[in-house]
Amino acid sequence: DGGQSWSGWTSEGTGTSWSANIDIPGGASGQRTVLAQVQDQYSNVGQGGASIQYVNPSAAQPGVVQPASLRGFYVMPTNFSGGTPGVAAFVRGVAAAVGAGTGVVYSDPNYPSGWEAATPASVAAALGWPTETAAALATWMQNRISAGTAAGSLVVLNQGVVPDTIVQNESSNVLLVQYLRAGGSAVWSGDVPMYYQGLSGGGSNTWGSGGASAVLGIASGTNYWSNGDPYTDTTLGQTVGLEQVPDSARSIAPNQTGVFNLATDSNGGWAAWFEPFSNLTSCVSTAGLPTPVVCTTHSQVTVSLSPPASAVQMRESLDGVDWSPWETATSTLPVNLGSSPGLKTLWVQYQDAAGNVTPASNHNPAYYLYDPGPPTVTASWQGNAAATDSSGNATLQVQATDPAGATGLTLTVTENGATLYQGALQNSVPLTLNGNGYQQAQVTVTDPAGMSATTALGIYVQ
């Protein structure tokens, strides 16, 4: 503090150099001057000083922040009666939320349509956006994925039937999902999402409500289907510009994991909804991991940044030693996490016009768990038991491994839908089964990225 207060004298013995550990007492980040005094046996005192750049750990700002959580798949109310103005208003609201300055509208007369709230051509005209045919849309998505520019882009799918060029089969391993996981966003208007797969020439395949489940992981079902059901916008629905009109149909069941409500119908169903469909998600478990940590199932990710106002260039590193070439500073950064699964640590440096570089130590690193697939799980009854004891007790033995080497695996064991155990993965789990006769235990192991593997094994309950 400039010599106003000093530590106590310590005896160092004879010599010409010494070392001491010091504690800087916090405060704002900035340059500090540390003074030291040396006294000889005659009480003569000499003094010297040294400067150090201090970064307060609690005040340091992360160089990388979580990606925008509003990027993903948006679904408007089925049978929406707001027409072109209502659809266009919703698209503009979503575009603002996901940072898309412009986008494209899918329109192809050679493919079928269903329950259009407005024609694609009218929506494109209202927005001033171009239209893309089914084949051109597939190329458009592929180009953005390859270039790392899917984040912040938006496609409007309001023909009501998804074309086979972007959803090639009834699974999540399709181009549309790859585009969404790369940070892209889509607005759906029309019939139930993925109920039909459109084919060139006007034909279609009917997948029913299972299509949304297979492709998007959504339980669309039929329990909340109706006609002319009024709905009320949620705060999020209002944020993205959903017009409140007095009818809806084909709502989904409420409170689904990973889905957000945009509008609630009079029966409690979700008339409009949003699914964040990025390759970066919150880890469902952080046991054994640094926090905060983001999980990803893909090695190619796009992260959002908070560069200083003076920054003109930026670069990144996964080890703090080897850095990428300098590039123009922007608010998004495509990053390749490498081919090996596991925990990744990302640093970002910024450079201003004068060539000054912010040291990596000025920024907290961001942590990513690259986890490309679900764990593997095997289970057996202890001693290969074929039956429980007379009280229904048996011990389950479980082995599981994760491709990312994650240790924070969780275990769930159920019997006829009833949970017998839920918690951290254990290799040996005593259970009490409740049924009579032959029963099956469902054993599910979930990794931090939320991917799970399930196996079943039977036993006779006495």
C-alpha cells in the first residue's frame, strides 16, 4: 500500500537473495507495486519495489459465454388464423431473438403442403426474404453447416409438410437436426411437425405423431388435440412476437423436458412451443467436472463471445499454448474441439488496433464436454440369481462406460414404471422388487450430456 503498512520482520540469515510469498488483498484488477525492505545487523534499511499486474479472480470476465439459448426449433399454433401478417410478425420476433438479420422461406410447388396459415410466397414477400425449393434448401443448410455459419441463420418452414431433402428418414440423423445442432433456427407453421414427409411430385409418407418423437424428441401424441381451442401467450411467446388469436389445434402435452412453452390452450396443452436444438446444452450432471461446463455431442461447435469494445482481432486455443491464427473479432466463433471425446478447455485472446493483446489469464476459460454418443451399459443379478429372496430382494450389478470418459453417470432402475433406484451410478445396487412372479427391471444409465442407454433383465419375484 505504498509503504503505509508493513509485514513483520522475518529472520532470513546471511546471504544476498531471499524469496517470500505474498497475498494481494483483493480489490479491483490493475497494476500493483510491491515494496520490500532489507535490514542489516546495524539496523540499516534498504528498500526496493516491483510491479505486478493483478487480476481479481472474482472480477475477471469470461472470454467465452454460453451460446444464445433462444436458437432452435419454433412451432406456431396449428390452424393459426393470423394469416400472413401474424406469421411474418412471429418470424421477425424469432429472427430478433436468434440474431438473424435475414433468412429464407421454404417454398416448392412440387412438394405437398398441409394446413398452411399463409402461403410461403406471401410470407416471403412480407419479410422481403428469398424462397428456396426443397433441393436448394438442403444445399443452403449444408453450406452453412460446413462453413460454420449456421448460428444466427433462420429458415421458415410454413408449407406444413417437411420435404425429404432435409428430413431424409424418420430419425434424428437428418439434415434438419444437423442444421439445428450447428446453431441454426427454424420456424414451423402448418400441420403437426413431421406428421408427414413430403416427396417430390406431391406424394408423402405418413409418420403420424411418432414423426415428431423420432426426429425432434417431442411427444406430440393426440391427447391435447382439438379444434378451435383458445390459447394464451406466455411471456416467451410474447417476446418472440406470437400473435394471440382465438383458436389453435394439435397442442402437445405440457411440461416436456427440454421444451419451452410459447402459448397455453384452455386444456393446459402447449399450443405453440420452442425446442433449443443446439449442439451445446446444459449438462444434466456435472459430477467430477469443472463448472460451469457445457456439453456437446459434436466436435464442431459455435460459441457466442463477449469481445471488449476495443477488440479488432481474436484467436482461440484449447491448451493455452497453441493458438489459432488471428481473425476479425466477432460475437460468434466456430470451434473444432478435435476428434477425441472428453473435457475441452477453451481460451480466447483479443487484440486491439494498437496490437495490445489481452492475456489468456485475464479471462476464465470455458469448459466443454465433447460426448459423441451414449454410454454402454451391462447389468446382471448378483450370483446370476434367477429369483429374489422371499422378501423380493436382489442385488443388481451394473457396469457402464462413456465415450467421453465422463465420470458423472447417473443410474435409474424401474419396475413397471415405478422407480426402484435413482442416483449416482453404483456397481452394486440392492433392490426390493414389488411385483409378483416374473418381473423385468429397466436399467438406464445417463451421461452428463443427457444421452442414455437402457437394458432390461428379468427375475422371478418370490
